[in-house]
Amino acid sequence: MISSYTANLAAFLTVERMESPIESAEDLSKQTKIKYGSMYGGTTWTFFSTSKMPTYQRMFSFMESQRPSVYTKSNEEGVDRVLKGAGQYAFLMESSTSPYRNLVSEAVLTLQESGRIQILRHKWWKDKRKEHNCEIMELI
């Protein structure tokens, strides 16, 4: 019994080592074995759908082409799909444990409370996307 377990474990570990690990978005975008998706219409989906970077464009095209859909209606559904996916599905979403999360949240809140965020939103989104030069001093 133990020798059978050891042989199976050795075979499993050998196969695991033969496959390239996925360590980046680039790695994920260059493979098709593991399906991946996000919450449809959410901020992650929007990021991929509007990205100008080739890796993220390739990933978005892959997600769009998958049937059945790799998108979910909620983050909870995505996490559940990962847990039930036997390692064949990855769910893409923002991390809630980023060391910058609180700093960014506080900065956005300050901009919102001062009215500056509405000015920036109008300038960059509502102003019919006219050509503007973004200088760091304009934002401060």
C-alpha cells in the first residue's frame, strides 16, 4: 500500500514539474488549459475590455471566446467556480489585501470630499474624451 502511494506521488510530482507554472498574466495568456474569467461588467472586466496592452487584450479575447462563458454574475460565484473547478478555472478580481488599498481609498475619499474627483471625471470622461495632456501638477 505504501509503495503504491509513493509511486503515485512520485508520478504526480514528476508530471507537476513537467508543466510550466503560471507565475504571471503573460503566462496565463499563453496557455489554454486553465480557463479564466471575471465578474461580467465589473471593474476587472472593464480593465481587460479597455486595456491597450497586448497581454491583457489577448486575455480579454480569450475570455470573450469561451463557451460556456467564463464570466460570473458575482465575485462569490467566481470563488465558488474556482473551488469546484478542480484547478481548471481561475477567477480574476481585485485583491482586497493590497498594502496600498487603504492609502488609495483615503486619497480617493479626499478627492471626492473636496469635489476634485467630479472635476477630474468631467475632464477625462464627460468631456467627450478630447485630447488632453495629463501633467502630474494638474492633478495636485
